[in-house]
Amino acid sequence: MKLKHLTTVFAAIAGLSLPAMAQVIAPETPAAEPVAAVTTPAPMVDPLARAAAVYGTYHGDVTDVKSQGFRSASDIDEALSNLGGHNSNQLTQGWLSYSALVAAQDSEFRAAVLDIEGYYGRETLMRGLNNDVRYARSLNGGGSAVGSSLTATSADSRRLIGAAAYVKEQAYSLQGAGWAKGRVGDSGAIADSLMSSSKIGIPAQGGLVTALSSPEINSVLAQAGQSGSPSVWESVTSAASTIRLPASVSRLNNQQRIAYGKEPIADRIATLAAYRILGADSGSIDGMRLAMQERETAGCLNMAQLNLQQCVAAAHKHYEVPFCIGEHALSDVGKCIGKVSQ
């Protein structure tokens, strides 16, 4: 245990008292009653995996649009509903959680977290994480762990902006298609429907929850954080149940760094990554949920949704809607998550 670790831990937990623990006492079973068979509860689904799957579900719909294009008005309607109906807070939490899953693969950071847990105990470390969101990133490897997650985010941002360019190009080419010249109908009602959907959000695809909860995902996540790796979501569709890293495109990019003023976001990524390394249990849920709350990105995504709804409300022809999708449901989202790195 290094002196730096000792000093950091004491700073994180100093002056804190243990929280009162509520105890639930099962009623006493009469001796004459037969003893019921004990059933093993189902293992807890990692909250980070479940949240990240919402982000993955969004990317799966992006892949569908990129690969299938628009062949009818119903294709446009489906893409608009899938890409424009996400809840901004849920999508933010999903992006943060995915970033944390990538950051958790850093070997130095993982060793530091487990070292402190082994020396001081899980409960003490949890108090440190809950008490100071900056604590996790100060550990050995914290900076490089966040850097790897930003590298993955940068790849995702480029993917979304590239998809936006493709979709907006279709908006121009569709002007020559007869069906695309038809009137949208009640565009105001469509915009209102998008708003209603965004208040609820789109649930995570079950196969992605399973894939992101599996230990096999760690090797993919580790590669996603390496400089030059493409977005892992390039191979993921809306029906995907597995996640594989696409063939890497040769690049000479360096690992991404946190942009000025975005350190609080980096702190949350590192904190969530530490929780991932420790493993989810009932004692970590509240801390994880608190660390997932990130207002700046959520506000950016919410503005993108509002702009999408206004754009759709002003549309008259079917071919105009893909431009709204490309600009606000794809490009704006890519820019929102891309702001965190430089």
C-alpha cells in the first residue's frame, strides 16, 4: 500500500460516521411448521450494464438507419420514433455507464481500487466514493482509465456525426422520389408524440443487457478504449445480442484528454468505474445512481430533443424529416457527448 493511497483514503473518509443500518427481522417460524425450502435469489443485474444497454439500444437503431436507409415513409417514421424518443437523462446515464465500463478495464486503476478495498475493507472504500466524487479519479491509474473511456466516446461521437451526414444526404436525394414528396400529415401531433415518448424513454434491448453483464464483454471494452479503435457499436443492430469490436481502422490518434471545465464529468466516470470493479450489491446502488446524475450532458441532449421536435413540427414533406433526424437525433447527440474530450 503506497503512502499516496493512504493519504487519499484518509482524506476521503475523514470525519464521516457510519450510517445507521436498518435491520429486517423475519418473523419466527413456529417449530411445528415445516421448514420451507430455501431458494437462491437471482443474481443482481449490474445497474451499469442495464444503463449502458439503453445507450447501446440507441446505437443499434443508428446502425439500422445506416445499413437500411429510407425506402418508404414508414421507414422514416420508425427511425424518427426510435432515435428521437429516448429520455435525455436515461441516455446520459447510459453513456456515462458505458464510459465507466470501458474505464474499469484499466489494469493500474483496477489494481489501485482492489488494493484499497483489501486494506481498508469494502465499506470504507464505498464511503470514500460516496463522500467525494473526485476521489476515484485521484487513485493510481484514474487519469488513464478516464482517458480510455474518452477515446471510446470520441469514436462514438465520430460515428454519430458520420451517420448524420449520411442521413441528411438522403434527405436531399429523396426529393426525387414520388412517395417522399407526400405530405407528412399532422406534423404537430408527431412532434407531440415524440415529446411524450421522451418523457418515458425507450427501454434497453434485453440482449444488450445480457451481453454487457457478461464477463466476456471485458475484452471488447478493453479494446474499445485503445487509441485507433472504432466504435464498438458499428456492429450492433437493434436485434443484436452480442457485441464484437469491428475490424480496427488504422489511426494515429493519441488517447483523448478531458476538455477544460469537464473534470466533474470525468470524476463521475471514474467513480462509476470503481463501482464496476467492486461489483454491484445493495450497498452500492444509491452511490451508483447518484454518480450517474450528470446535468450538463443531459441538458445538451434535452435541447437536441426539443430542436428535433420543433424541426419535425415545421416539416411538410416526408423528405424533410430525415434532415431533422440527421441534424438533431444524430449530429447533436454526437456533439453533446463529444464535448467532454479534446
